[in-house]
Amino acid sequence: MSQTPAPRGRRPRRTSSGWVIGRLAGAPVVVTPSWFVAAAVLTVLFAPTVRYVSPDLGIGTYVVALAFVLLLFLSVFLHEAAHALVARARGHEVHELALTLWGGHTAYGGGGGPLDAFLVAVVGPVTNLALAGGFWAAFQPVRGDASIAGLLLYAGAFSNAFVGIFNLLPGLPLDGGQMLESAVWAGTGNREKGTVAAGWVGRVVALTVIVWVVGVPVARGEQPSLTTVIWGVLIGGFLWQGASSAVASGKARAAVAHLRAADLMLPVRLVYDTGTVADARAVSLPHHALVVVDRAGTAVAAVDPQALASVPEAVAATTPVSAVAQGLGPDAVVDVGATGSELVGTVAEAAPTAPVLAVTHAGAVVGLLPVQTVVEAVRAANAKPA
């Protein structure tokens, strides 16, 4: 279970495939196909415990086991809902809440500071610990009874306590890793350093999980069960992959942190969309791009220099400038103050449909940014030795 802030400037979008079962905090709640795999496996694994408590249930054993799984995933949903609601309360746009093979995740728009990231992260585990306390309190009246209700309440308390405590471990991709990232970010003023540090700690956590599950029983002279080994390795592998992705992401963001739209853009001259090729030629200057704007000053197209030069002088005054320009979509805009991963993310999102982006300041067009220029700058930044 994790929550993932996206770089600033990115539009909210759903990335998980599956079934949308509702909306919360303005975002879809998605049940992915892998959730059903997890539900089936956990039902089978919990069935022997139910059978031990109530051996006469027959097929009802699996019904009760499934009830526990649904109760567990309700807790997961509340965990993710807490992330989403706090993110929304802090002014972020929530992209999605997804229930997955490994529990769930919440994606929301980036921006803000380390305090925002810390608060969004910590509220998830706190929710599980509060649920654990509630289940434990409800369990007390039936404690000692060999009943299905007592089993479900005890299992709810134990599972929520485990999920809450486990998610507080200080390594990405866990919530505790987000909290550690926020702490390093606050202390250094550099989010990328926080991400890399929390990612490395996450790798240590992943190895610790595997050693704890497999190595500790062996050290005691015990033989760990095959199921325990498989789950330990799977969870450890999942954590290692998430931590390694965090380290790579942090390094990649650090590599491009110095990139600025203001440095990469071309200066522009403007021509109205009602103008002609002759009007465009009249205002053009060497080493400047030509941008077509409407009467409100909104960029609507970029003039192709080769097409502009190819129009015969005899018809330049009667040929509309739109004939030598390529339209700019609503996403082909970036703020002049955009930097680093925010800049790269905005350009990457617009790239499939727009080879250039209009650079704006306070709504006015101040430059034109070719996508290829950003691509080359990113390549150069990543080619530099760390």
C-alpha cells in the first residue's frame, strides 16, 4: 500500500486498468484484475484457520474465509481513502485509488512541500492502527469463545495492526519510506535526495524481510514452511523492486533538476490568426520562432519556417498564416517557470500530439519549446557521470 505524488504540472489521469466501483475525493476507485487473484489466494490460505475453529462448516468454511478477505480489503480501502482525503484537503488533485494484488495505492498530483507528503503518508498507517484498536475492543466481549465472530474480529485486529506497523517501516515504497523521504527533503531542501535515501533504506527493508522470514527459523533449527518462504520472497521482491524504482526515479529527477523552460525555449514573435504570410514575414526576426495567437493572446499554432519561406511573394499577402502553421492543442503549453521533472513531465505528456509547446508567463506567450530540444537536454543530463 502506497501513495504516489506525481510531478507538478501533470494532468490527473487514471493509470490502473480494472473496474471503477465508485469515486472518492474526485477520483475513480479501481478494482484491478490482480485483486481477484489476491482475494482467491488469501481465502484459500485462511480457510484452514476457519476450519480449525469451526470444523463443521463444510463449504461455509470458504464463505467465512472470503468474509475475512473482504474485511481485510475494506481496511485497505479505508487506508487508501485516508491518503486520498488528506491529499485532497491539502489542495492536491487525486488521480485514482486502486485495489491491487499487493493491497492498493493512491496516486495524486504533486507539488506542495515535505509537510504535505508527510501528512498524506502517515494517515494511512494511522488509519489501520485505529481500525486495529476498534477490532480489538470489539473482540473483548467474545474473547475466549471459539466463535466465527470472535475469529473475524481477532483477525481484523491482527491484520490491521500488522499492516499499520509494516507500512511504517522507513523505506520506499512503504508509507514509512514516504515519511523518511519527506524528512530528508525538509532537512536538505532537496526532494531527490530524500527519494534516493528512502529507496536505499527500502532495499535494506526488503532484504531484512527475506532474512527474517527465511533466516530466523533456520537459525533456530526450524524448517520454514514452503508457503512462508514463498510469501516472504514475494513480499521482499516486491519491496526491492519498489525501492529500486524509487532510487532510479530520484536519480533521474536529480539529473534533470537544472533544466529550465526559460533556458531551452526559443524567443518568439507573434502574429494574429487573422493575419497573412506577409504579416508573418513582416514581424519575423532571425533566431526567433513565430507563434500564431488569437485576439485573446492564446497560442493556437506555430509557424513552420520552411513552409513560410516556400510561399511565393506574389501570393504572400493573400495566403492566410494558418496555411503555413501547425495547430497547438490545449496540452501544448508549459509555464516559463517550469523546471526539472515538472518540465519533463509536461513535455512528455504533450509530445505524442505536439512537437512544440507554447511557453507562457501569466497567460502571455513568451516562447516556443521544441520537444526535441527537451529530449536532447534530458539525454545529455543523464549521460553525465553521477
